[in-house]
Amino acid sequence: MCEYLRGIPRGRLKNGLPQLDIASAGSGFHQVLLLLGFFYARPASVMLLDKPDAHLHVILQKQIYDRLRGIAADRSCQLIIATHSEVLIDNTSPELILSFFSDPHRLVCDAEREQVTEALKRVTAMDILLAERSPGVLYVEGETDFNLLSSWARALDHPLKKWFLENPFWHSNQGRKPQEAKGHFFALRAIKPQMRAVLLLDGDNRGLPERELRADGLEVLPWERYEAESYLIHPQVLLRYFESHTLPLLAAAAETYLHDQLPPAVFRDPLQDHDYLATTRASKTLLPEFFRAAEVQISKKEYYLVAEQMRRDEIAPEIVEKLDAIQRSFGL
């Protein structure tokens, strides 16, 4: 029998604590016991550990790591550890860490260690694969914005359409949180230091201090209108989409609705700059209300279908400017 005590006895007495069979202990207990046994059985050894933090509660990871390092020093052992644990990395000097993000390299400062830690938290395996294929990453509010830009690139036959079709790498800001883009990009550069990025900023975040968004290699492009969906506000385009999804007899009622809702200047010339388009969140007001009134079933994620109806002369010049800026930033 090999037994252990569930607890720490006082003095030399067990104080009635039950003895438990080691076979009944948890996997983390077994894992640590095996490592300690090796230390004492094989002093002056080099031990290769593959994720010793596995199966351990995050609170215990630092305690076990400190204990292993202390015993290794006492037994003249060397530890070479493969890990994804932020706890282990945070508690190791940078010069003792070899990162396999990008080409294998030794870290030289605390900032690089922080970048690796952020990469472990934020960067997915898919992000790593996409970063290898794409020269840049596009940060947008969500999937709707990305699909709109892709549709406009195809409608304009813009050079960037190839990137959207073949090597698109984009990341959601988790709604209206541009700081998420900055944090993700900081982590992503641990994978690919030469990575470039473009952040498209909606009207919700115009008041944010520039220092909260700027980062080396990250270009911030604010929309002049409130949001990407605002560039769908074009009466002829909306009516064309409406007519393709319902009875032509209802087109007059749809046109009347737009005429009543839009300021006259916007209705006459929707491609010009208008305060209404810069201050109105179209995705929450005009567009859903228009489709509801027209009895057309379309979700926000499907708004790119409206963009696909647009002709070159119906796409705002700013869309072309944004696509050109992304192309330049990515070096395409």
C-alpha cells in the first residue's frame, strides 16, 4: 500500500486524519508526485517537462512551479519546460524564455514577455495560420462591416478584392471596443513582428483619445459617416433591392417611406457629406425600419446583399479612399 494524508498533521501525530490510497488521488497530484520522485531519484539530471501545469488549478500552478524550481536547485537539476501557462511565463525571467512564436528566439525584456503572454491569451491557432498568409489584419466592428467592404471591393473591381477572396485576415473589435484591436495586434506581433494592421473606427468612438488607439504598425481610419452601414443609405439602391425581393406594385410605397424619413438633401444627393449621415446610426434606425415597413426579411448580417446591388457611381468616394488606404498599408 502507498498512502497519503489529506491534510498536514500537527507535530508527529496524524490527529485522526484518514490515510488514503495514492491511486485515489487526482491526476495533478500524481503528476507532481512523479516529478518530485524523479528529482530525488536522479540528482544532477536534465529534466524535460511537457506542460507540467496541465491538470493543475491555476492558483496552484505558481506554487508547484516555485517548489519544482527550488527542489531542482537543491538537487542540481536543470529544467527545460514546454508550456502555454501564463503563470509560468510571468514568473520566469525573460532571458530564460525561448519563444516559438515566429522563428524560435530568446526574449530579452519584460515587454517581450508581456507580448508573448498576451499572444497566449488572445491569439488563436487560426490567427497564426492567417497571419502567415496575409500581410495585414483588418479590424472592424463585426462581420457585417467586413462583408460590406468585401462587396464594395468586388463592385468597384478594386485591387483589394483579391485579398478579400484569397487571404482575408480580419478580427472583430467585439462590438464597439477599439481597444480590443490594439491589444490583439500587440499580441499578434509576437507571432509576426512585421505585421501591419488597419482599424476602421465607427462614430461611437470618435471621442476616444488618440493615444488609446495608436500603435506602431496600426493605422486608424475613422469613418466620416456614423458607421459602415450608413453608406448603404442611397434611395435608388435600397429601392432596387426592395424591387428584387417583393412585388413591383409596392415600390411606390417604399419610395414614399424613404422620401418621408430622409432629409431632402440626403434624398437628392446621398453621396455628399451630410450631418444626418454622420450622426444617425443607420443600422439601428433607418435600415431596419425601412425593411420592416417594406416587409422584406433581411438581417443585419445580410446587409452586404444590398451593397452587392450598388453600381460604381452609387458608392461613396470615401469607400474607395478606405480601400486604397488598406491596400497601401498592407503593401498590396
